[in-house]
Amino acid sequence: MDTSQLLKGVLDLAVLAVLDRGDGYGYEVVRGLRAAGLQEVGDASVYGTLRRLYNAGLLTSYVVPSEEGPHRKYYSLNAPGRDRLHEMAKTWRAFAETMEGLVAVA
Amino acid sequence: MNAGTSNDGTTVHLASPAAEEYLDGVRAALADLPAPEVAEILDDVRAHLADLTAELDDGADVAALTARLGPPSAYAAELRSAAGYPAADPEEAGRPRHGLARLALAAPVAGALLFLLGIAAREITVVFVGLVIGAIGLPIVLRDGPRVPSVAALPEVRWLAGARPAGPTTRTVTGFVASLQPAWWVLRAIAAAALVVSVFSGGEAPAVLLLGLLAVPLSVWVGHRTRRDRRLLWVVVPLNALAAFVLLWMLVDGVPGSREPSPADYSVSVPGLWQDGDREIRDIRPVDAAGNPLTGVYLFDQDGMPIDTSGAECSGADAGANAAYPRGTWDYDPRTGRCRYTPPAPLVVAVPAPPAPGSGPAGALPTAGPTAGPTPAPPAGSVPPAPPSVTPPPASPTR
């Protein structure tokens, strides 16, 4: 089964979870997801997701100037973002449990 | 140094031109989105590309970035769908940008035409309007990438680029002309220096040389920079035209402001009465038709203004500017440092022969010129009345 199809539904949750561990700029989030085992995640998808979550008011951002290279825009979870993360995590656990029960028979 | 401008105006450094080119592609694919949002996205993507090129080390060209991320359009499409933006309509996406790009191209052309028209007609308002219109294109191209992709994508620009004849001969010619470019960079620097010096200090040649030495490296730097960042063309091309204009002017006139004043300038500025600009008339010796010297004569021009022969030095000496002719002459004596008066010496002049033989000369003329003057009529008519008929009567009694 194509993992990227599954990923689409849970990318928001995955990104929020990575940012819950600590603030990060776009590529840090990409690497965090890859390090967690989500190899198929597309770079542009992560950047797009960050923009959408930011525009939805779940993230705040701040710019950190860099000595060499362009400045980095860090994203950080705010209170609504944290609420949303917990809400989604709850849904995910219920969903995963259901799926687990379903798949265990197979 | 490779720099791009982020949305908040700060200049940031980019790792490589490849990243900038890839970023241009992404920017073009997102162009239908609101500009502030695009700027925010590109800030992220710019940092992303910088990190990737750093990872890829030296092999970071556009092909390597494309192998890693897919083509810019695919990257933009993936980002678009993940961010929940509406998908780009392939047909509509290019249109509004074409309009802006056309404006970016047309504004400097129209501005330059108005500017030249204003200069030719000496209408400062038109010149100013031309400058303002010419500047309209700037903010539009600044939103574009260094290669100005939106303008380069215009059908008419593509057509122009495609219409250039190809072939070995034209390639040799264009190659040769391109190799002359550094020479032009030096020339325009000298033109800029000459212009600045002539505006601020009257145009001494050494100052032009000194300022030129400073301007040449700057001009060469701008030239190299412009090869990479075509947006600069919107500023450089008008300045080049100005430089070409100044150079032409210098060829015709010498260094602006430094040319020698011509005799015509002298005739305006040197006091006193001058004949044809080169012979000073220091006194006037009127005689009547028979050649007899007249004294106490006041002379006026066609407007009734008194004719004054007093020059710069010794002009104020006793006689004054309103004395009658002949006045005698005043000379500066370098030994005493004073002005010395020379009374009118006896003078014998040849009077043109009268036209009618009946009215013979009144006295024994010393030398009656046998050759008739150029205009024989005036002397005969002007003999009887003492005051000339053209002279307004009130002029002389007041003096």
C-alpha cells in the first residue's frame, strides 16, 4: 500500500507533533519526520502544510537571521495549535485502535 | 555576492545561483496567489534550497535540485495542494502577469520618450512626468526574479529573442560586440564622472579623471552584476542612455563646462562700446557734412538710449557717462596708478563727397574722398537740422 496516500490524512498531525517537541524551521520539520520513519514525505508538502497551519492560526512564526545563507523562519506551536494537536491525537488513537482491531483479524 | 530581497526588505544571501533559478521557477508557478503569501512561502523555500545546496555541496546546479525535489512547477503544485491553495489554472495563470509584465516593459519606454520630448521642448513638467512613468516599471520587476521571468515570458519578448538572426557570422559579430562591453563600462564611468564634476564644480579635467578612477570599478561591478540580475536593466538602461548622451555632448563640446569662452561671450561681458566685438570705440568724433568737427554732441541709439563709450577702467572719471562728444579718452597710467585724461586731438577725416555737385563744400576740404561712400544719401539730408529727427527731444534736456 502506498504510504503517501495514508500520509495525506495525517500530515497535519505529524507536523504538529514534531513542532510540539520544539520549534523548528521548515527543513528541520522535514528531517524530523524523516527521522521518525516517514521517508515518503515530500518536502513541498511539509512547507505547504506549515503555511496552512500557520494561516489557520495554529502556529506562530519568527525569523532568525543566519550568518551564511538566508534567514530562517521558525515555526512554533501556540495554544490553539496545542489544543488541536491533542484533539487530533485523540482522534488518531481511536482510529488507530479501530484499524488495529480490524486488521488484527486479517 | 548573491543576494535576494525578502518580503520585509532585508537583504539575504543565497547559497547559489542555481537555488535562485529554481526559486524563480517556483515563484512563477505561484504567481496567481496574493503577493504577501507568495513572499512568505518563498522565504521558506529560499531557506530550504539553501540547506539543500549546502547538502549537495558543489554539485548543486538546477539539475541536481530538480533530481532531489522535482521540477519547480511540481514542487509548487505539491506545496499548493498541501497548503490548501486553489490549483493553478494552466490557462489563466499566465494572463494577469502578462499584463503587469507588459506594463513593466512599456513604462520605461514611454517614460524615456516623454523624458526626451520634455528635454527637446524644454518643458520640465514633461521631463518629470517621464521620470515618474519610467519608474512605474521598477516595483513590478523587483517582485520578479533576477532573470525577470515574467517579462521574458512575454510573447513579444520571445519573438524578439527568436527573431535575432543566427549563424556563424552573426555569432562572431555579437561575440565581438559583447567583448567590447567592458570598454563601454569604462566609458560610461567617465561620462558619469564628467557629468557630476560639471554639475558640482564647473568641470575641471583633473577632477573628472580622479572621479573617473573611482567610478570605473563601480561601473564594471554594476556591469557584472547586471549580467546576473537582469532586473538592474530597468535602472541601467536609462542611465546608459544618459551616459551616451553625455559622451556625445563631450565629443561635440569638450568636457562640459570647461570650454574656453568664445569671443561672443566676451562681447556680452566686457564693458564699453565695441565695433564687431574686436575694436573698442573709446571716443566719438562727430563732424558735419563738410568735415568740420562738431562739439557738444549727444548721441542716442534707435531706442533713444544714450550711447556711452566709457569702458571698465577710468570710466567713472570726471567726464561721466552722460558727457557730450567728443569727450577725449581716459587711460590708466600704470606708473602713477591713476587715470590720465587725453583731450580730443585735432583730427582730419575724409567725408564722402556730396551727391549734388551744386552744393559744394563749404570750406577747403583737406582730403575730399573721391570715392563715394557706401550710402551717399544720408550726409546731405542730415546737414541742416542740428538735432537728429529720430532723437526724442526730452532725452537731451534732462541731462
